[in-house]
Amino acid sequence: MVGGSIEDQANGQEPGLIPIEQAVEHIAAAREAADDLLLDFTITARAESYFGGVADPFSDAVERANRYAAAGADCVFIPGPSDLGTLRHLVEAVAVPLSLGIGSGGAALDLKDLAEIGIRRVSTGGALLRAMYALLTAAGDEMRHKGTFSFSEGAVTESSINELMD
């Protein structure tokens, strides 16, 4: 499998989103390059409207997502929304499969509900790492402030870890 994401945040510039025409050009160029190389390359376009300071993030995300799809994106990731109603409306309004990131909200969602509304891909992104750091922080706080070690109850055994590594 080969693929990549193309973001539309104005990283390193003024906060917000890059102009939609510029983002479309990026996606079209990536699609052309992949096709010229005869690569089966999945382009995931990110429509960062919910974090881009736009007045109507839903409408902006739908417009961007559909423009990105027309430019060659295979799927779209729209970070931010975490309620089933909004996600359902996005799935209905976007011309390509919608990818969802878990970890910045939406922890109460489950795969069955997401599949029923048409979400095709779910990513945990950095959520697993952040959950691990939450456990490490809590363990450190327990040792420092209580002098106890109950955090280790239910921990994975060393032999289980060794089996995973084999």
C-alpha cells in the first residue's frame, strides 16, 4: 500500500487555511505525479475547515472536500467533527469516502455506528500515544504523591510482550 496526505492548513504562514485553489493544485499535482509513475497511490486530502477559523466550517469542508475529490483525491479527512449527526451529513455531502480521526474528541463513537453512517476509514493518529502518556503521567503522580504502585495492576506480562516481539 502506498499513499499520503495533503493538508490545507497554512503551516508556517498566517494561521488558517491556504486558498482553496492552491490546495486543489497541490492535490492535482500529486495525482498527476502518481499516475505518471503508474503508482497505485492513495491521496488523502485533509480539509482542515473546523480548525481553520472559517465562519461556516461545515460548508467550507464540503466545498473543499468535493473540490479535492475532483482534483484527484481518493478520500478526504475532515478533522474536528465528532458527533454522528454532523459526520452523517458530511458523508452524504462529500463525493469520496470520508476518513475519521479518533482522539481529538469522538471517543464515545464506535466502529459499528461509524460504518452504519458510511465512514470508510478510522485512524487513531496520536491518540494511542497520548493515552499511553496519560497512563505514564498518572503512574508517576501516584508514585510521587502516594508512594504506591497500583498502576501496575493488570499490566501486560513480560512474557506476553516477548511473544508479541517474536
